[in-house]
Amino acid sequence: MYALLLAAGESARMEWPKALLPWQGGILLEFQVEQLLAGGMRRIILVVGHEAEAIRRAAPSLPRTTVVLNQDYATGKASSVRAGMEAIPADADAVLVLSVDQPRPAALIQRVRQAHQAASALITVPAFGGRHGHPTIFARPLFSEMRDVTEETRGLRAVRHRHRAETHVVETPTAIPLLDINTPEEYQAALASFAPAGGEP
């Protein structure tokens, strides 16, 4: 299974590239790559855009990671999905999609991956308290739809909506699947509440 890690956004509300935020003794990008690989991902496709060179300099040697530059990052996340999907082999069985501002431990990634494989679902998503979170896994039959997403049609949300009846939901005991860092306040709250890597998913 491949991972599509999105790190091209402008981080406007943070006023600092979120990929470079200090996290667990390093930076958020390094942490997330490490956790994705530990969670069973074969390879990571990292999509960069805004501050691409700063991100490359900060993390020049990420293991089993292919870096893709999205020149159209300012148009929205859908352009990063399209750019990243071009680097996913057509014969890959599935792709896990995660944004770099959604830190996830390896235990959660592994749990969602194993649930997806066991259920043979088109889409697998973790949830807490009935709310769907991230990462989301999409099976190969959906790759063509993913390569055609647009901001106008709400990106991957449209793909998930079309196939909601074929979605496998994995309930988790913590709210980690809902964690999203967009503001300095959310970042500080995440630092205070995030479980150590490999903890309860």
C-alpha cells in the first residue's frame, strides 16, 4: 500500500509551514513519514508546493519517499491529490491519503490498513464518536476518480460521498483520527494531548 502525504498548502493561519513544526523531537514531516512507514506503507508520495525548498532542506533524506512538486498548490488541495496520484503506480492495491497537519501514530495507521485489507472495502476511514476522521484509504478501482478531483466538486469528499455505501468505518477508542492542526492554538493543544508514537490508536 502506498501513502499520499500532502504538504503543499500555504499554512496561512499558522503563518509557518506546518510540515516544519517541531514535533516529537524533530519536525512534523519527519514524524509523519516515520509513522507511515512503521504503519506498513510500502512507499510515500510526498506532495510539496508552498515553501517547497525550505521543506526539502529541512528533510533532505526521507526514507522510501518520492517528492512531487505541485506547481498549482495555490488552487487548493485537489491539485495536490492529482499531482500525487500521477506518481502512484496503476497496479498499487490502495493508497492511504493524509495531510501533514494531521499527525497520526503508526498504531492507528496500521489499524486502518489492516481493517481495509480484511474488509476488501473500496474506502476505509477511522472514526471516533461517530465522526469520520483521517487517514482515508482508497482502493485501486477509485484511482481514476482520484486523478480527476477538482476543488469545484469538493475534491476527495466527492469520491467519498459517491461511495459512502461501500465505505468501511473503523471506530477507534481515542479522538486522534480527528486531530487537525490549522492554527497556533490547535498546534499547542495537539502538543499537549497527542499520545506518544505507537500508543493506543
